[in-house]
Amino acid sequence: MAASGKFSTFRLPPLPTIREIIKLFRLQAAKQLSQNFLLDLRLTDKIVRKAGDLTNAHVYEVGPGPGGITRSILNADVAELLVVEKDTRFIPGLQMLSDAAPGKLRIVHGDVLTFKLEKAFPQSVKRNWEDDPPKLHIIGNLPFSVSTPLIIKWLENISLKNGPFAYGRTQMTLTFQKEVAERLVATKGSKQRSRLSIMAQYLCDVKHLFTIPGQAFVPKPEVDVGVVHFTPLVQPRIQQPFKLVEKVVQNAFQFRRKYCHRGLGMLFPEAQRLENTGRLLQLADVEPTLRPTQLSILHFKSLCDIYRDMCDEDPQLLAYNFREELRQSKRKLVEEEEEEEEEGEEEGESRGP
């Protein structure tokens, strides 16, 4: 059935180009914030199209900068767009967009790493976790410096069903350095396989949508940029607490070129390391001579399940950190050496000249 004429799609009125906005407000990308502007509206339109159908959706854009992707989102006929921008230099240009789209654009001066999203959108947006994703999307051209900590934070939010995911299985379309994008989607056996691969894929369906060449950005970064789409899974592939999974995965990949037993051994105190590592691998049915990159999500599921059982047997195990044990050993060694030196000095003094 054809759409009725009374439903008109919103389009922004004629505005200065992004390049003109940058010139007008004398904006320069801050190198220390790893900012890179995307000026080609054909590319920003493509990012927004790939995010899915945004008609009447609520959208949260992170790091809008001069507003390139912001324009494309507004032209997608969204119900509302919330942007969070840390850099005050960009606020006047965004305000110009807000004036051109009355009631559509809400601007918050804040930090995406600390901004609380739970009450930012109407409760009517909320969907049950088992249902289809809500009409809420996260879109952003992320500064390289925050992209990894931010996606790890959001992955933990997914596991806890809070933050942006208090509304349901909110979808995300985000930019990363191409190398990071490749890690996020890397399969078993790939040289890009990493901690990020496991942490993202056990919680989400992850797709590398397309790559944007570095020369499309101003200033041109030294790397190309990957656009990645995340859809949270109804059931995570590993059903253990996020921090436990993260600990197992981090340990496994810290010696990525060694056999997996080397890194996994660091989950245990030195005194019981050999015995407990062998037990973990045997019960999880994981071959100790596999490399970390050769471990599947199912391998990690087994490892996390058995490690959880071992932690239940020994509650102190979960809090164990091999680096802390190493620091304490070094500290003890230094103290012993100092004591030996003091004893030597005292012995020399007692003998006299």
C-alpha cells in the first residue's frame, strides 16, 4: 500500500557544507584527541544506510564533531537524534543543525565514556531482550583513542543489559581503525584473532560492513577505517560474568605466539600453576599446544565454565592477579637483599678497624 501524502519525510534545508562549517568556526582536528573529520556526505550517507531503517527511530551519535554523520542521520527521518560531544569547539556548528531541524536534535556537552544513557530516551522505545532490537541505534565516527575502551565498556553493558542496552538489543554502527575492525570480526585461525574478537563475538553478531580509505578523512590518518555493525545476541555464547570471561580471554592472549597453556597458566598462583593449568585444560577438553588464535568461542566457553567451577572451589582464585604476585616477589627479593646488605654492614662494624 502506498504511503499517504500526509506523511512527509524530513529533509534538512540548504546549509553551509561541512568544509565551510570547519572554516567558519575555525575548527581543526585535535591530534591529541585523534580526531579525523569525514567530509564526504556520500560516505556519511552510506554509514547511516548500513545502520538499518532509521525512520522514526531514536539515535545516539557519539563524537559528532563538525556534524557530517549528524546531517545524514537527520536526513534519514529519525524521531530524535541525541549527540554527545566532548569538544566545545563543535557545539556552535551542531547548534546550527539543531536550529535547522527543530525538535529533532538534542546536543549534550559531555564525555561518551561517562555519559549515562539509561534515561535519555522515552520508555516507549524499550523492548524485551528476546524481542527484535528496539528502534534505537548507536552510530559514531569514533576517535581512535577511545574506540577500544568504549566498545569494551559497551560490551560489558550488553552483558549486564544496562546503559544503552537497558532498552533492549540496541544495534551499533561504529568506525574503527581498519586493523581494529578486522580484529573484531576475525575468525578462528586468523592472524588478527585477538581478545577483542572473542569479547565482541561471544556477545554480538559482528559484521565488518565496508572500509573507508584514509584519504576520505581530514586530516588524513595513516590507516584506513572500517565500519562495523553490532547486533547483541539474545543468548550470549558464553554464559559467565563479563569480568570472568575477560580475565580468561586476556590471559589466553597475553602470549599470543606461545601455546595457549602458557597464558592460561597465569590464571593460577605459581605454587599450583602447573597442576591447575593441566586440570583446566583437561576438563575443558582443550589441547594445550593450540595457539590462542586457534581457540574457538566453544573452547573459550568450556575454559570459562571450568574456571568458574574452580573459582567456586577456591573463592580467592578469581581475585588472583599474577602481575601482583610478581610485584610482591620482586619487592620481597629487594627487601631480602637490603637486609643482607644491612647485616653485612653490621658485621663489618662489629669487627672494628
